[in-house]
Amino acid sequence: MKIILLGAPGAGKGTVAKLLTQVDGSVQISTGDILRGAVQAGTELGKKAEAYMKAGDLVPDELIMDIMKARLQEPDCAKGFLLDGFPRTIPQAEALKSLLQELGISLDLAVNLEVPREVILDRLTTRRTCSNPECQAIYNIKSNPPKVDSICDICGSKVIQREDETEEAITHRLETYNEKTAPLIGYYEKEGLLMNVNATSSDTVVKAIRERLGI
Ligand code: ADP
Ligand code: ZN
């Protein structure tokens, strides 16, 4: 499947993407994970992206498009992909459209995960992430804590609160979402690709997508 996952920070794009990879071997492409990995590895890309990310601002479109142009041409994308956290702006959506045309790829759907604001705020403040850039497993101190306090179940690294998950940065990320990313819902509706789903439960989202695509 070739799907874009849209939705506010904390809507569950990463969780849904991980579940969908198990359905047909499509790969999850998270620009946030790629950027966090680059920051921790101290690469040129990481150095350019770090300050924006820490403040909860978007990284410039050109940097993101360079990443995605290379990533979408890697062989593992041939089976399908779940775009998680990209596109985030109208210019990124337009650049993606011409990139996909150039590569001869057509999208199946843009899925908009709808979650009430209170749920979003609660999820983001209680979210914890594995600090190992190769893992980045997601936990929640209330609903899904690691088995051993602050230690990742999968890889044993420390589980931490992301720097952009302080209350101030979260508020700013939500404002950025409303201003820059929410307009993509109308954009994909016009493109005839939009599917809205109530995303309070990730399993329900996966079921709705499978039904829609008949897989
Ligand atoms: P969330 O969806 O939980 O806000 P992500 O992990 O998707 O977080 O992204 C974290 C940060 O990485 C964003 O706040 C932003 O700074 C940067 N980022 C990720 N994807 C993009 C993108 N497509 N365009 C611009 N910035 C991005
Ligand atoms: Zn881990």
C-alpha cells in the first residue's frame, strides 16, 4: 500500500504505521525518526535540523524534500510505504506530487487521523521514547509503560521524554500543525485521496484502511 498518514502530533500516526507494516510488508517512513537519528549521529543534516526541532518548529521544506527524494528511491519502498509525518506543508505536498509523477508512483490514500484535542494533549505529555536512534520505540507512562522503569523492552536503552515534548514545545507544535499542516486535509480532498477516520483506537484505524483497500 502507498499511504500518507495525516493528523496532529500525538494522533497516532507512528503507531498506525507500525501496525500497517505488518499487513503487507510496506515500510514506515517517518521524517521525524530520520531527523532525530541524524541529530543524534551528529551528521550535517542533523546539525541543520536540530534547533528547529528542539523549538517545535518545522524543518525547512528543501531539507525534507532532499531526504524524501532519496528515501523513496530505496529498493524497500517498491512494496509500498506509509508516510508518517510527511508531507507537513502545502509546498511539501506539491513537491511530493511531482516527485511521485517523476518516479511513476501513484498513491492509494491520504488518511486523516481525527483525535479530540484533550486526548492529544494527554498522550503527548505522557509519551516516552526509546533514546536509541535505531529503535525509537514509543511508550506511554499511563497506558503502555516499559516493563522495567525507564528501560526499553526491545533494546534495553534508556526511555526518555523527547526535548520537544515539554508543555511549551507541545503547544507550539499544535499551533504549527493547525497553521501549516491542517490545510493538507483540503488539499488531499481535492486530489480525491482523502479518508477521514476517528483515531481514538489505532486498531480501528487499521481495520478501516484494510476494508477500504480490500486487503
Ligand atoms: P510529531 O508528529 O509527534 O510532532 P515527528 O516525530 O513527526 O513528531 O517530528 C518531530 C519534529 O521533526 C517536528 O516537530 C519537526 O521539527 C521535524 N519534522 C518532522 N517531519 C517534518 C516535515 N515533514 N517537515 C518539516 N519538519 C519536520
Ligand atoms: Zn529501544
